[in-house]
Amino acid sequence: VYKRQVSTQSTWGDIDGCVPYTYTEGFLRTAVKQPVVGRDWELWTFDAGDGSGQQTGGFVTEFDGLTFATVHGSGHMVPQDRPEAAFNMFQRFIRAKPL
């Protein structure tokens, strides 16, 4: 995937007790040694569409060819725990829009 320059996104809930996001983030920063080419642990937000304004989505780090993002307040099942944030994230990914 990396060699073919296909965009990928890794999404993790920030309160996931099964597979903590810190393990994956640490793996990406040390074992894979992908350079950070964009934002490094920056907040991403989204409009919930209910008139409440911008909501915290989580944090994002952009590596070369890979976006690593957390979803604030979500466990292992991101679409179940935070459906609005998950849908917004998915829409942005398929439209090649940044978080």
C-alpha cells in the first residue's frame, strides 16, 4: 500500500481498553519509522449538524501515506460509540479531505 502511494487511514478510539491507540501510535513512530509529514497530534473537529457547532473529533497525525487518527470518547467500536464522528471521518477520507 505504501509503495503504491495509496492513502490509508488508521482510526482508533481513545478509550479503547482492548487495543489502546498508544500501542499503534508507538509502533508507527518507532518500528515503521514513517516520517511525520503533516500535522503531529493535532485536534480535528467536525460539525455534528445539529446546530451545536464544532465538536471534538479526536487527534490526528499525518505520516507519509498514512493518517493516524483517534476518535475522542470512543472505545473499540468507533461507529457504534461515536457515529457522527465516524461518519464525518469516513466522508472526509473517501473525498480526500483532511481531518
